[in-house]
Amino acid sequence: MNKICYGCGAKLQCTDELKIGYIPEKKINDSKYCMRCFRMTHYGENYSIDTPKDQKEIIRKINNDSKFVIFLVDFLNISESVIKLFKSIKKKKLLLINKCELMPKSVNKERFVSFIANHYSIIDPIRLKGGTKFHGAKSVYNFLTENNIKEAYILGLSNSGKSTLINDLARINDSNVTSITVSKRANTTIDFIRTKISNDLVLIDSPGFIIDDSLNNDVTGKNIKEYSMNIKECETVGLLDNKYFLKFDGKTQMVLYTNSSAERIVKKYYRAAPNLVYTINVTKPNTDIVIRGIGFITIKKCVNITTNIDLKYIEVRDSMFGDKDE
Ligand SMILES: Nc1nc2c(ncn2[C@@H]2O[C@H](COP(=O)(O)OP(=O)(O)OP(=O)(O)O)[C@@H](O)[C@H]2O)c(=O)[nH]1
Ligand SMILES: [Mg+2]
């Protein structure tokens, strides 16, 4: 049998219910989806598989091909590790920053794009996407037609919105292709899925990348939100059910951008917070502390922070949103 699930790209099989692509034998002739995609779409069941396609193999395949690449990352997850992955693609490519409708309204989009280009030394085009109508996919369609791109891989981080983009572009083009499965979970798409959007456009969906050096690999999330807090001297912020702490030695304002649930973020004063062995010195006002896997925190004032988060998960950069109060 050589049928492929339209929802996730896995090869359909009727022998092992616990493996990807399973479909009961009696359904094989009239269903386009595997059981997992069917359940995700119809019952909102949400389960990931833990055997994603090898990331190096994906990059190798793309680099041996001549097609254009659209690389998606949502603004929450921009980090050195992700940009390194983006740069490992040696093809003509676009960095597409997604879910931008959730950025603070005051962010100057042009300044933001030039900051990303300069800070991460990116020479490829960068575009922002997000919105209420088709999640802002029309701008991507315009980019593809303006640049005469007829075939492209859609690559990027898991949960960044790759499959959603293809479904949206199909709807914009009134195409009646079968929808690809989308979900809030990691690794929804299992294998490459080729979709003919129109006579002039073919897009290839791909399994999402998971960043290795991430503190929290559960990319499942609510939508990205910001939490603003005024911090007093020696106050401590607990993250992810008080598993991680940040203790501030001075007064500042901080804004946390994350897709973890609000109830998992608490602010408390600890006389002696446990094992805060790492130090981050914020030497410039408006600095971002990126905690890969959680999001990032903009710190408004110079302050020293002690934490139990290993610094290998942390990146310090100028605030990518700039001084919004300017
Ligand atoms: N706010 C917002 N959410 C979006 C946007 N695009 C996609 N999403 C949401 O992001 C989540 C992940 O979307 P998918 O399209 O399944 O992501 P993916 O990149 O294909 O994920 P994998 O298949 O796991 O690699 C879903 O909950 C989408 O509704 C957007 O522009 N804005
Ligand atoms: Mg997908």
C-alpha cells in the first residue's frame, strides 16, 4: 500500500495502531486521513508522536533541491539557535516571522525587521505575517507572485504555523485541496506534503523542527501573551510551576512574552530562593533575556539577576521591540 495521509503526510498502514499513519483496514479505501489526523480534526484529540523525522535529513534534502524555501518562526521563538538553523539552509529563502498580530500594537514593524536583520546578520528577505483574515497569508501570496516563485518548501519550527499557511493560501486561491491537519501540539505534520495550490503554485509542507537546546521542549501552547510586572528590589519571579526562578537585585519593570499559561507564572518574594547559582547582568536598559523554550523577558532597567536556569538556555540581546515607551 502506498497511500499517504493528506493530513500529516505519513504513509498509511493498517498493521500497528500505535505507529504513525495507522488506519483500520475497512477505512483504507474511502478515507484520506490516518486515525490520528481524523481524531485531531474531529474530536480535538491532541497527541504528538515522539519519533519526528530526522532534522538533519530534512536539511540535507532541502539543500540538495533547487526550490525556494519559506522558513517560519513565530516572534516568540526567535533566537540564535533558530537563526543558525535558518542559515544552514543554503537555498534562496525567506524568513517569515509569524503570529505578528500578537505583538504589542506599539511595535514599529520596520524597526523590528531591521533589528532582526542587523542583530542576527541576516541577508535574506524578512517578512512579517499574522492577522485575522487568513492569518495574514495574502502578504505571503503577494511575495510569491512578485518574485515569480512557483514552487517552495515551507520549513520552520514545529507549531510555527506552516500547515496553517498552506491551508490559508489554498483558501485564498479558492483551491479545493484537502486541508492539512493543524494543531497546537508539536510534530503535527509527520512527513513532506506536496500541495498544488494553483496551476502556478506548488507548496511542500514539512515536519517542524524542535530546537535541541531548549529548556522546555513542549512547544504546545496557548497563544502568545505578554505579562507586565513591576519588580521590587530582591523580588523573585517563579516560572513554570516554580521550577525556575529569577531573582532581581534592584527595582525594574519586566515584560514576559510566553505561550505558557498565566497560572504557571507567579511573582513571589523569597528571602532565600533555592540554588540560584547563575548570574545575568543586565547592563543596558531595555534588554531581552531569551529563555529558549519559554519565550523572552524584556527588562527595562539595569539590574543583576540570579537564577537556577542554566545559562546555556539563555541568550541576552537588546530588546527586539526597542523602547516602546519612547
Ligand atoms: N495567532 C496566530 N496563530 C497562528 C497563526 N498561524 C498559525 N497559528 C496557530 O499555530 C498553531 C500551529 O499551527 P500549525 O499550522 O499546525 O503549525 P505547524 O508549523 O504546521 O506545526 P508542525 O506540523 O507541528 O510542524 C495552531 O494553533 C494555529 O492555529 C497566526 O498567524 N497567528
Ligand atoms: Mg504542520
